[in-house]
Amino acid sequence: MAAKQGIPSSALRVLEEALGMDLTAAGDTAESVAAEGAYYLEQVTITEASEDDYEYEEIPDDNFSIPEGEEDLAKAIQMVQEQATDTQILEQKTVLPSKQLIPEVIEDFLCNFLIKMGMTRTLDCFQSEWYELIQKGVTELRDTGNVPDVYTQNMLLENENKNLKKDLKCYKQAADKAREDLLKTQKERDFHRMHHKRIVQEKNKLINDLKGLKLHYASYEPALRVLHEKHHTLLKQKMLTSLERDRAVGQISGLQATLKHMEIGHNYHASEIRVPNSEKENAPEGPTQKGLREAREKTKCKTRIKDNKKDSEFPTDMQQNPNLYLCKENIGPAKFDYKLNNIFRLHELPVSCIIMHPRKDILVTCGEDRLWKLVGLPKGNVLLTGFGHTDWLSNCCFHPSGNKLATSSGDTTVKLWDLSKGNCILTFEGHSHAVWSCTWHSCGDFVASSSLDTTSKIWDVNSERCRYTLYGHTDSVNSIEFFPCSNTLLTGSADKSLSVWDARTGNCEQSLYGHMHSINDATFTPRGHMIASCDACGVTKLWDFRKLLPIVSIDIGPSPGNEVNFDSSGRVLAQASGSGVIHLLDLKSGQIHKLMGHESEAHTVVFSHDGEYLFSGGSDGTVRTWS
């Protein structure tokens, strides 16, 4: 059969002509296209071959014969077999694989490339020339072909690669940021963990301290109870003793009256009574009796001397304060641009006080080395040194005339000094603890002192005794000062209050509250209408003395304010701070100026009379001059 022996060459040629292409060539092309991996389909119009132009080849029929009666059947079977063979051949060699994606044509590829690169002018030129060529018929679209898929895939892969690189960069940045956040969080965790441990340790320590204090307090309770009982017992005994004393005084007065009546009515018994006395006077006197008699005579002499010294009277008609009109005279601007001019090393231990002489360019410094020194200005030469106190000096004050000096000390005494001779002329003893401050009355007959024993005392210089003891503060009285040209006293205490006293009666007239910490110093303005005070946390307060109300509060802390002083005009307030800074407060504008120069704590500060100089003392034993 023809189907089994294969397809003859003539049949192949007929099929080639019918399809309009060379099958063998098509087979080779299909294989090459399949190898490249890209195929495409074209629409082909097959025209029927005319009988005139086609030459048929005769097939020899030597071995093939169709019997009669079967001619039509044999032809039909042969035609079916040939059709099956043709279909098999077409399926094997001419069937092309289908592809969903159609490659991009060259002109579209170029246009997309130029648009992507942003080459708009080149794109316009290309499109104008391209379409002109197409209209002229010089270039046919089919001849240009298509862009191979490999380039398209490369471009897609490059774009994907770029996107992946961008994502990778973003992920790296996020990872770095997360790593930094993690390290920061770990450090904060470690810090809070250490802080928590420290707080736990402090808490445990405080709990142990509280337990110890409770036990300590519990141990004191029996002793306190016993002391209270003893106190009540002593009060009862005192009351009974006072009653017995009053009874005895009444009996003595009765006996004296009876004796007087007896002496008047029985004069003749006097000689009989004097006889034994005269015998005793003639009797020899022993050493004990002689010592007693001499002691009685000395006591009588001292009593007569003290009786001769009368108490001073507080002045009733006080002179007018000379500083009232000082502000009208000093119409110039206040000075704040002080600069460090000189340093005087006067004491081996901290300087506790600096004061200016009321009339001369002389200042006095007190130190914790138990000495006070009279210093001449501006050279800083020591004119006089005072010895006598057995403990540190806390404060000093000039007599209104300037020829005497009062000093207070930690040895519980107040001493008066004659500056013309340099010796101590009087010592007041009466405080039970250290004396913090002292001040002269404007009349010069009284000195007031404040002490750690929570009291203040007013001393009479003429009678050399304590006239009044001021009770009222519940803690150490750190400062005391007389109101200018008056009998009014101002005290500042560690119980956070200021008190105003009448020196004539020793009574507290008014107390000022507002500080939250211990008051270290308080002073009047030269005119006396305002009070300035500073406490242990650096808070400075101004008070209206006429209304006894606070004006303003200025926090210059947290370092303590050790001393405050006004200049002579009363417009500038200086504060010596525990941080070593001198703060100058402009009372008109409220601005604060700082003077930096002390290497350690500043204890005291004072202005010169004309306000051109400022003097400050520190814990290093030096006095610094600012101008």
C-alpha cells in the first residue's frame, strides 16, 4: 500500500504547492525556531493551482490493479488513507506551538525606550521621520520585524532587579534602625535596672534606720516618763517651798516688828545683850572666819559698784534716719558691672563677717580662726588684730561713733572692744550656746545678740547686764538687727520665721511667715521701709516693713543664701551664695546679675559707702574686692 511504503516525492511536491511553501524548508525553520524558543503565526492565502499550469505525474500501476466491481470502493479507501497520511505529516512537521505573549514590535520598543529615558526631543524626531518613511512607502512595517523576547525579558528582569535592590536597601536601613533602637532600649533597661536596685537598697536602708530610730525612741520613752514625773514632783516641791518661804517671810516680818517694840519698851536690856557681843569681838578670829569676812566685804563692794551703775534709758525722742533722703541725692544709675579687682588673704580659716566703718574707708573682718582684723583700704593692710575669743567668730558690728566694736562668738560670749587701744573692755556672758549675731542700738548704749539657744538678749552697756531675754523662736536665732534709729529689733530664725520686737519691753510685736527653710540672714534697707531675707535653699524674699506683708520671692537656689546686704541707695541687693556666686538683684527691673570669682563658698558680702566697691568673704579665708 502507498500508505505503508511512505509518501512519494510527487505527492510531497503537490502538498508543497498547495500550501505555498516548502515543507522541508518549513520543517527546518520550525526546528530552528523551536530551538530559539520563539514562534509566530502569519495569515497566508492559498490559491488553487490552475489545471493548465500544473503537470501531473503518472503513477505506474504494474503492481496495483483494481478488480471490476470494486473500483469505487478502492478509490475511496485510498483517498481516506492519503488524507490520514497528509494529516499526520502536517501534525508532525507543520504544527507550531502557541504563545500567549506577542513580542513587541521594534518601533514600539524604541518609543517606549525613549519615553522611559526621558528623551522627548529624540522621540519627536524619531516619530516624525518614521511615519514620513511609512507614508512614502520606503519602509514596510512587516519588514521591520519584532523585538526578540530575550531583550524584553532582560528589561523586565533589570527592572525587577532594581526594585529588589531598592527594597533591599530599605530593609537594610530598617534593620540598622531597629538595631540602634534595640541597643538604646537595652541601655535604658540596664540603667533603670541599676536605678531600681539602688532605690531598693536605699529603701532597705531607710527601713532599717526607721526600725533603729523606733527602737531608740522606745528606749527613750521610759526615761522621758521618769523625767516628766520628776518634773511634776519638782514643781510640787517648788510650790511647797514657795509657800514655806512666804510663811517664813511672814514670820520674820512679825518677829522684826516684835523686836522693834521690845527695843522701844525695854532699853535697859540692850547693855546686857551687847556684853556677849563685845566679848566675841575681843575673842581671837580664826582663818576660816577671816576668809568669810573678807569675802563678805568684797561682795558688798561689788554690790555697791553695781548699784552705782544705773541702767540706761531707751531713747524716746529718736533722731531722724539720715538715710531717708539718700535716694534723692544718689540720682545716678545703679552699678552692676563689678569686676574682680583684688584678693586679700587675711584669715587661715573661713571669713564669717565683713562690715564697713560708718565714716572711714576701713573694714573689719571676722574669721573662724578666733580673730578679727581691722583692714585699711584700698591696699588691704592690717591695722589692728583682736585676740580674746576662745572659739570661732560669727559676727561683728561697729558702734555708731565707730570707736568701739562688738563681736559674737561660738564661745557663747559677746565682747566689746576699744578700737583706739585694741583691747577688750567688756564681756557679756549669758547665752548657753553659740552666739550667731550682734548689733548696736543707734544710741550706742545697748547691744543685742542672737544665739543657737533659741533666744535673743538685749545688753545694757552702762550697767553691764542683760536687760531682756527675748523668748518666742523655737529654733536657733541666726540673725538680729536694730531698725535704723528706733527701738525695734528684727530677728531671723531657723524655725522659718521673722520676728519684730520692741526692745523697751522685750515683747514680740509681729511674726512674718513665708520661708520654707531655715532663715540665714535678714536686714533692713538703709531707709528702713523694706526687709530682705534669705534662707538655706537660696530663696530671697522682700517684705514691706510698713505693712508687714511679703512683696516678692526670688529663687536663686539651690545653693543656700548665706547673707544679704543693700547698697547705700537701697536699689541693689547683694546675696552671698553657697555656690561661691555673688548675686546682684536690681530692685527696679528685677534682673539678677552674677559675679563669678570665688573658688569656694561665699559667706559674706558688703558694699562700700559710695557703692563703687563691693567686698566679699569666702570659706578659703580670703576677702575679694570688686570694682
